Amino acid sequence: MIDLLLAGIENVLHLKYLVPLFLGTLVGLIGGALPGVTITMTIIIVLPFTFGLDPLQGLATMTGVYVGGSAGGAITAALIGIPGTPSAITTTFDGFPMTQKGQPGRAIWLGIWSSFLGGLLGGVFLIGATGPLAAIALEFGPWEYFALFVFALSMVAGLTEASLLKGLLSGAIGLAITIVGSDPIMSVPRFTLGTEFLRGGFPFLPVLIGIFAFAQLMTDIEKMSAADRTSAPIKAPPLTVSHFKVLWEILSRPFLLLWSTLVGIVIGVLPAIGGSAATVMAYDQAKKFSKHPERFGKGNPEGIIASEASCNANVGGSLVTIMAFGIPGDAVTAVMLGAMTIHGIQSGPLFVSQHPHIAYGIYAAYLLAHPLMVLICTLGAGMFLRVVTVPKSVLIPNVLVLCVIGAFALNNIMSDVVVLLLFGFIGYALVKARFPLAPLILGLILGDQIEVNLLRAIMSDPNPWLFVIRPISGFLLTLSVASVMFALWQHRRQKGRAKEVEQEPDF
């Protein structure tokens, strides 16, 4: 196996494969950093350009897009508080506050180096453990998927900040959004008010852009002073950063890095869950294990490390899913699976044995894409960080235009732009009312999958006890209860600490 991997790396290092991999990583970084564009849209744009290449060239290009896009989402998440990709949502929680404290370089490089380390650890682990992970994934039926999504939803309690009630209501709003439209099994319209506009439900991407981007932009406009409304140049914060110190911040937390990587890998191997759930779960776990959970959401490096390490490790897990089972783990790997089919390659259990040259070439491309991503970010870091020096009166309109274009380009219909604006105002109202947005997004991500797998389980066997007596499902439901109880204990401890601080005498 090691010989095959080394041969794959040596092969991909030839310019014939290295140049497409570099270009794919560059395009992925740009696409991932632009709010509303997403990795999926970027890889669809790149796909036609790979038809004339040989199979490994094309797949190396798309692997670069996938790795670069996963890391690129953190750039805008940290600099302007708007996630470039859905999986970068949790990076905004601590990345943007760190930028607001005048440390944009630290915020970005914590994300980039965490992506690099998490991705490489995930790749090394997956190359050696594809078989066992595949066996676990094959044991998952609708009962296990339902329990897994309930476990992820239980993290709403951990993602709330001051008010647990507001956090739960926010999560409930996210779940309620997903039931508008057609029933996922029988396609029966519900809550559509008799209009075609609501028949298809609310598409995830415009809702996400509206709630995060529009609400953030409105908040920024509200906070703008008269001086900010002018186009006067803003003094640039220090753009230099000590890479040694940033790496030490990450490596001095080995458990956090390894655990977040493991979460990303496991979620990546399981089909149809995606990077958003992986980063939310890793962030929640980091907060639960932290000695200072009250620092999360205020520029805590642990939040960025957990988010980005799990995000790029998730990429490796998704790649194994299509290689081992021929099942796309998400929309990006669905496109890659289509590219394999176009080139006459049948993925599945026999893929690695029948096409070892291509299989280990993909592994090599995945591993090499990470140092290429760091190289590109090093060369372009100055340009990225200049974003924080642009006057808000110039930056905000441009970002809003990009968001609208991204929402429209999803299906080329104006109704998606209307959805963006509608949920932009809803998100702004929730922010004004001090409702946390993270539980809402989590409910939005998981709502459809919880419902679909619940219905599939009941249609397969109406016995509700199967959710408890099946080993994996029962274990995950037990973890869900434990997760909620632990979050409640954390909230009580945090409130107790706050009261103690208030009662301390002033000297």
C-alpha cells in the first residue's frame, strides 16, 4: 500500500498532473471564498474543462477544487463574518470576532493551518482505515441515520449562548423552515398557502446567505458612523503573522485537533450528511471539552481549529465514500462520480483493486493539494487581508451584489433572490432580538434528513423500539441525551461563574 501511495505521489508530481491540481486548488479557493458561489457551483463550472484531460488529470483537478474550496470558505468567514461555503458557518463564530479585535492574519492562518493539518491527518488515517470505516457505514440504515441526525440536533443546547430558551426556539424555527413545500416521500404540498412560490420549499443556499450575509451587512450598516460612510482609507491592521506561533497554538492542543479530525472523517464517510454538520458537531464537541466554554464566540482559537480541521478531514471521508461504495457523500462528490462515469470508470468496492493507478493518484492529489493550498494562501494572503482595509461603504454594496448573484445563479430564478431578501430581514430581526443564529442553521441543515429517515424507518418496520434496541441507533440516542444534559450543566456552571464575578467586591 505504501509503495502504491509513493508511486501515486511521484506520478502526480509530474507537471502533467501537478499543473491541473494547482489550478483546481486555486479556483477552489476563490470559489470557496466568494459568498454564495459554493464548492458545488465551482466544481460544476470546472467539470467541462476536464473532459479533454485523461481520467487522473481530471479527477486531480476536481480534488484540488474540493480541498481548496473547503479551506477558502474560512477566508470571508473570518474577514467579514460571512461564510463563503455552508461548512464555514462555525468559523464565523470565532474567526470574525478575532478579526474585529485587530487580528485578521491570526484568524485566517489559524483556519488555513488547521485545514492543512486536519486534511493531512484525515488523509493518512483514511488511507489506512478505509476498510473498517466502510464496514461501519454499511451498518447504517434509516434508524441509525435518524439517531445520528438527532444526536447532531441535540447540539442546539450547546450552541446557545445566554438564553437556552431562545436557542431552542431558534432551532425550532430552522426545523419549521424545512417542512414548507412538498412532503419528501409522497410529494404532497404542505404549508404552501396555495402558491407555486412555496411549493418547492425554501432552498438552503439563499436562506443561508440571507440569514448570515444580509443580517451581518445590515448590522454593519447600523453600526457605521459618519466617518465610516465616507470613502476615506482605513488604517490597515498588522498583516504579518508568526506562522510558528499559529502552528504552536494548534499543535499545543493535540486532543482538539485529533478529535475534530476524527469527527470530520466519520461524518464524511457517512453519505448525505455533509461538511456543515461535521463542522457544527466538531465545534460543539470543542466547546464541551473546553476548560473555558464561555470564551467561544468571542475570538477563541479553539473554535476556529475545530471547525477547519473537521472541514477538510470531511473531504477525505467523502472521497472514500465514492471510491469504496460508489455512493456520493455530498453534491461535490456526486459531480466527481459523474466525471468518473464519463471517463468510463466504475467506482465501488472493486475500484481500488481494478484501478490502483487512479485510486492512489486521487489519494496523492488529495495529500498534495494541501501544501499547494498553503502556498497559494501565502502568496495571496496580503490581498485577502486587504479586505479589512476597504471602507464599509464600498465593501458592503459589493458583498451584497455577490450574494444576490450567488443566490440567483443557483437555479437562475428570481424567487431565490426573494427568498434571500425575506430571510435576510428575518435573520436581522432575530439578531436584534438576541436570538443565536447557529441553532437555526443547524435545524435547517438537519430537518429534511431527520424527517426522511424517520419516515423510511417507519415504512420499513413500524416498531418504534427498533430505534432503541438496534445497537448503533440506541448508542447514538443515548449520546444525544448525554449531550443535552452536559450542555445544561455547562450553562448552569457558566451562569454560576457569572454570578460569582458580579458578587466580587470592587477595590
